[in-house]
Amino acid sequence: AEAEAKRLKEQRIKIEALKKELAEQKITYGKEEAERLKTEAKANREVEIQHNLELKKIEAEASKTKDWSDFLTCSEIPDPVNTADLNSFVLVQREEVPENSRDIEHIIKTCAQSQRMIKETERQISKLLEEGNQGPDYKNLLGIIKELRLHSLYLLNSYTLNTLRTIDTLLDKKRIFQMNHGAHGVRFAMWVRYPDDKAGDDGVGDIEMDKIGITLSRVPATLQIEGESAGLQIMHVDYDMLSSQSDTLGPYTTIGGVFYIRRLHLPGEAIHTRGYIRRNRKTETQKLTFLRYPNDGVDTPIGDLHVSLKLPENLFITETQPMIGWWNSEKMAWCSDGHREKDTKYDAKTHHLHIKIWRLEPFAVLQPRALDFPYLDWNLMKQTEGKESGVVLTLKGSRFEVKIIATSQGVSLLSPAVPGYEGVMSPGHLLLRLKKSGLNLVPTDDDAKFCHKPLKSKTLEEKSCNDLAHVVGVLDISGCRYSSSQEADVALVKIRESCYVLPEPEPEAEPEKVDPNAKPDPEVV
């Protein structure tokens, strides 16, 4: 019994000694770990400070370049960051052109200037979206863009009305008035024809608008009002103001802007009597009125209008027969009928679209909201672009493969090659521009409803972005097809150790050895 008690006592002493040793080791490890974390935090802080200094230096250089470029071009575009300057610009635009103006060059110039301002404002909006800011500043900028666009449309319609009031003074010998003009993001044309009793009526014929790249051929006789006069307003703007009028989100979105070919209600001809000119002052000269075509809205094969037009070069269209739709003002939605689908042809090299339409309503190239969703695959991999390493995002869809490289300078589009997208941009600016071109890489929750995939939580989205950004330098990351079947707060990705290796510098060429005993070449001497 005494021996057992002695053994238990020794065992207890050993256990207490081990506990004491472990406690001391834990304290020592804690001190060492705290010191290590302190050292790493200091090093990370120094790296972050240096990185911020480099970014400020880059931004300062870019700002100097932009300021100098604006000075050379005598730009009157204010900085959208300054709300006061932006509001002043809007007020000036309102008063720039008088209501009775018929100076189309001045009007187009004003509209083009508004478009440039909208472009700069969209750049600022992309920065706010990158920061997750959709507060008052974001809404104010959206309101200014809408106001500038509405004012541009108002100016073009005012010009049309003012021209119709004195149209008799503008007709040529064939009693036709035709004009077309275009600038940055705006194309506008008018065509009016009155019957010529002396020359005889040989029909409407073809209408070619060479300055804006639009041609109307085989214009049907049914277009003429009462078989005599006919008038059209033709317009293209690179934005869609119609969809915002609807309370519900439709399954289609527009790309490349909206085309307007509208039938005008023409005033009666002026009466010339004893040196006096008497013009009508009826409704059609006081308010711009568009007539329905066809009159009863019923499709007739004799009323087709052949339209050839040039689409913007930065559109991403892979089909030879893209979907064309018209705006149904009664349903407040884009409809895909109203044209001859079999006769639609698109040439990707020349960007010319040929369509045959049987109704005159605003029309556009349509794209289903869920056309590219869900993606077939995506991955993030480290790569080198020039002298700087970065991370390449690859997105594979059913009709494209997009590659974007992100470096400390910004992001650049590697593929596909889209005109106007060369150079470094901010992430938000590039993605919003690609969306307008037909490559929607920033789907909204509303877009996701049309691809029938469950939404992930906002918290998971933010955490995924933060976590993946920290490991993408050492790991290759790709999508997992089972992720969508998980709960809203669970996401699955595939990872592997990065295969990226820093490129070895090219070896320097060794100097050529000279034989001291060799005889010199007389030609070289």
C-alpha cells in the first residue's frame, strides 16, 4: 500500500511538472506569435503605404495627361465629381439652343456635347459602383444622365416641328426636302416629299442618308398620306430611354441603342396669293404628330420597307441574323415581331444590318437577358502582362470567351478584340461598357430571374470576393458546377497550387572570342 501511494505521488508530481512546462511553452509561443504578427503587420503597413503612394503617383500622371488633353481640345466638359459644375452644365445645355432654332449643326453639336458629358458621368458612376455606393450621389448622377438624354430628344423633335412649319421654303425642284447629320452618339435625318404635278408622280423610290449610314430602299407607295405627300423622321441614339418607362422588367434588353423611323403628319401646303403666303396654323404645325403605319396596324405584304443601316463597331454580335424588336407603346415592352425575320442579315466585317420591316415604330437589336447565363466555366489565374504580373479572369459562355487581366494599373480586355476597348480602365468602367456592347458580365438580381438559378446571399458574395482576392496570388481558382445547388450562404470553388512561374531573364550574349594568332581580314581592315 505504501509503495502504491508513493508511485501515485510521483506520478502526480510528474503530471504537474508537465502541466507547468506546457503552460510555460504556451506563454512563450504566445509572445513569439504576438511579436511575429506585430512584425508582419508593420511590414504589410509599409507595403500598403508604398502601394498607395504608387497609385497616387499614377493617378496624378493620368490626371495631368487628361487635363492637358482637355486643354488641347478646348473641352467644355466639367468634372462629374463636382456636382455644382455638373448642374451648371445642365442649365447651360437647356438654354444653349432656342426653341425655334433650325440650325441643325448647332443642335447636333449640343447633343454630341451632352453625350460626351454622359460618358464622363458614367465613368464616375462606375467608380461609385466599385465602392458599393448607390446613395444620393449615385442617384443624382443617374438623374442628370436622364435629363440630358431627354433634352437631346426634345431638341431634335423641336427642330423637326420648326422645319415643318416652313417646309414649303425648303423643298427642291422635285418638291423634296432631305437632310441628314450625325455626330458623337447621335444620328438624325428628315425626309419630306410633296406631289409634283408638273413633273408627274414617279413614286417614292429610294432614300439614302449617306452621312449617317442609313438607306431606305423600295419605299412602298402606302407610306404616302392620301397617296400624295410623305414624311419621315429618322434617328439613332446610342441609349434606350423607352425601357425605363415600363414598370416591369421584360425578358429582352437592347444593345447598340435605338433606331427611330417615324411617319410624320405633314401640314397642308402653303397658299400663294398676290404675293402673300398663307400657311396653316392647325394642330400639325403647333405640335409634332407621328402617324401610325400601317394605319390599321395589320401586316400587309405590300407595305414592307427595306432598311440598311450601320451598327456601332463595338457591338459583340455573333449571329448573322440577330434578333430585332420594336417598342410596343401599348404593352410598354419590346416585341420581337414587326419585321421579316428570314430577311434579316448582318455582316460582322462591315457592321451593316439589312432588315425588312412592315411597321414604323422604334426598333433595336434585342438580346435575351439570360443569353449568356449561367457561364459554362470561369477561372482566375496569375499571369504576366508586359513587365508586370497580374491576375487573368477567364469567363467561358455559350458564344464567347472573355479574358480580362487585372494589375495594379487597372484592368485590360485581352479577348475578344472589341474596337475602342484598348488600354487600361477601371474595373467598373470596363464592365459597364461591355454590357452596353452586348457582353453582360455584371448580371443583376433581376437578370438572374430569367436564367432560373438561385441567388446567393449578399454576405457570401462580399466574403467570397475578399477571401479569393487574398489567395489568388498563390492559388488557381475556378468555378464548380455544383455551387448553384448549394444553399444561399454556401459557394463551392475549385483550387489548386498556382502553376505560374516567373519568367527567367534572357541570358546576355557572350562577347565573341578573338584568336590572337589569326591573320586580320583585309576587307574588314
